Amino acid sequence: MNPSTPTADYLEKRAIRRAFDQAASSYEASAVLQDQVGQQLIERLDLVKLEPQWILDLGCGTGLQSRRLNSRYPKARVLAVDLSAGMLRVARQRKNWRQRQHYCQGDAEQLPLATASMDLLYANMSIQWCNDLDQVLRELARVLRPGGLLMFSTLGPDTLTELRQSFASLDDHPHVSQFLDMHDIGDALVRQGYEMPVLDVEHYQLTYVTLDDLLRDLRKVGATNARAGRPRGLLTPARLQKLRDAYETFRSQGRLPATYEVVYGHAWSSGPRPVPREDGAVVLPLTRISRRA
């Protein structure tokens, strides 16, 4: 999520897209945590006064939160954007015909959207799938209207710590994505000119009977390893058993825990920021340039 990230940690968008395409039909039934976090994120809108005309649901998945946003703001139009065409296909199928929703396949780091076109930008558990957080926030600031609201959730570094430690007993390859600390995210919001950023963290724990149940759940929501340095082969039976044995050390009260650190945040847009070029010139967004009479 940072341009200085080592090559092995770089997230391959093609692998991410393929995993979510494959998970589209099973996603909503398995995305228990994503659904709970998404609902809490929408409930936090109670704390702000906002009547958006256009809402961007970034990383909309199968459109569950898009439908809820449309129910909350029935006069608004919701633009559901996702990297995965498979997810968008399911989202279209599940939309209520009365709801005003539109769909667009796109990458958060290069949004195919007009500048200053959105009033509310909602991003539930999606920006952790990007490589450059500053670039993402810069893009979101670009498409938000001045005074627009960014409301997001993402994953922090304690996420899947048990699985990360268990894989470390097998080899030194990256098996679990790296996630940014809340303070790093806050610093990035400030760098990109957002106003009044507010962030907090909550920890969640899902429990499973076996490690295989956890791995199956991760596949069903598309949360597979997309890092460039990931091992390319399947786990052999011997290595899988070794992973099971390592994970067993975390068993408590008959269940295996899976910890998730969720970072919640919101901030207000002051409008697109000027972008410095390599030659030192500053490129102003078109919405900032006034025409002389």
C-alpha cells in the first residue's frame, strides 16, 4: 500500500480480480465480518449531516452495502465501483428495481470518474487491496466535491496475526498481506489535504473448529494471497499438516481464533489538490481554473 513497498509485497491486481471473480457467488453468505463492519460504517453516518446526491461505493462487491446506502438515502444515486466484473454482475442481479444504482468496473488508484462528481465516498474494507495509499486518497479527493465526505474502513496490522505466525513456521515467503497502521493512514489523509480526519480501531475475532474452515472462508470472500512474492504452488499435504499443527497452539475453549484489526475513519474533502510535476510546475484541476471574461 505504499510506493516504497518491497517488490515481494506488491499486490497483483490481476490476482485480486481473479480471486473476487471466483468468489462472487459465495461472497455474501461468507462475508460475515465485512457485512458487520459495513453496517457499522453506515450507522456512523448518523453522526454527520449530509444529503448526498451522488454516492460512490468503492469496492462494492456484490452490492449489499450499495443497497443499504440507497435505502438510507433514497433520493441519492449510488455508483457501485469494483475491480471485479464478477462481483458487479452479481450486484446488478440483486439490486432492487426501485433503487437508483449504477455500476462501473474500476481501480481505486485510477478511477474512471469525473473530478468533483461525488458527495459521499463510502469504502468498506476495500482500500487494503491497493498498493499506494497516497495515490488512492489523492484519487478519492479528486472525485469528491469540496465539502464531500470520505467514510471508510480497512484492515490494520494485527489482522490474521495467528495465520501469519503459523505460516512463518513453514517458510519466509509472504502468505498474508501487510496492512498499514492507523497512524500511517491518518498521516496520509493529512498529506492529501483532507480536513478533520477521525480514526479509531476495533478488534474482532472469528472462531473456527478447524484451520481448513478458516482457509475455506477466506477463499469464499476472495481474500487470497495476491502478493507478488507469494509461493506459486499448492500446499503439499505435509506442509498443510505442519500449518495445522502450528495453528493449533492458538486453540482456546475448543475453537481456533482469527483476529481482525479494523480501522474506521472519516474525513472531509477540501477539493482536489494541485499536483506538482517533475519540472516543478503545478497542474491545477480544471474545476479550479476560472475563465477570464
